[in-house]
Amino acid sequence: MRRWLAAWSACWWLACPTARGDGGVPVASVVQDGRRSTLLVAPAELRQGEAVVSLLGGPAGFVWLGLEWEDEARTVWEVMEAETFGPGRHVLIAVERTGSLRLRVRSDPGGSDLLRAVVQVKAATPPWQARLPWILSWCPLAAILLLREVARRGKA
């Protein structure tokens, strides 16, 4: 029984780093009118592809997120929707390039910024590296079955 418990613990320990169940990394926080507003970005290491930008706290009503690349003067505004991915307001964005990306949060597109942050976007992970945890996921099960077979032959 102890062997199975050890094997199960080893599998669980090896699988945990691939879970990626975080809510994001705080990139900006401010207290206004006694309420804290925090801007989060997920995944923690922002890369090309899809990302989720979340606002916890903040004013009531609609909130707008502005996306502006450092080398462009154009700002793209997105509406942050409430309660789509969990508590707070969130928006799913598509990040097409690498470099510095400015995030600006406003209660209306023409108003002043409530929060500002600059995040670095890295190149997308190569497909084989993104799939590596799935490719190697069979290894712990194979090791357990191999150890079980060795233990059976040792008793005979």
C-alpha cells in the first residue's frame, strides 16, 4: 500500500506544474474613494496568443480597457464584462505581436485613466514546447505499471 501511495504522490507532484490554474498576475493597483482596484493579466508570462485581462474592484458600471503598443499612437478600446470568468470584470484579448503593451483602464473612453500598466509580450511558445506536458504525461503511469510488474515478478 505504501508503494501505491508513493507512486500516486509522485504522479501528483509531477503533474502540478502543468496545471496553470492561476487567476493572473497583478500589474497595477490603486485605491480611489476607499475602494481598491487591481488589474491582473493571465497568463503570468504574457506571450503572443490569447490572454485575459481582469479588473478586481473599481467603479460600478461599464469599464473600458485600452490597448496601445509602445510604437503606435492608436489605442484599441475593449469593454470589460462583469462575471464572465469569475468575480470582477474581464476581457479576452488577442495579442498578435511582441514588445511593450500599455494597458489603460477608464470608466469611459473619453475620461481619465483609473489604472495604467505596461506589460512585456514575448514570442509565442513553439507548438512542440506547448504540447510537451501532454507528450510526457504518460511517463508517470508507465513508471507505475513498470514498478508494479517488477514487484510481481520479485514475489514469484
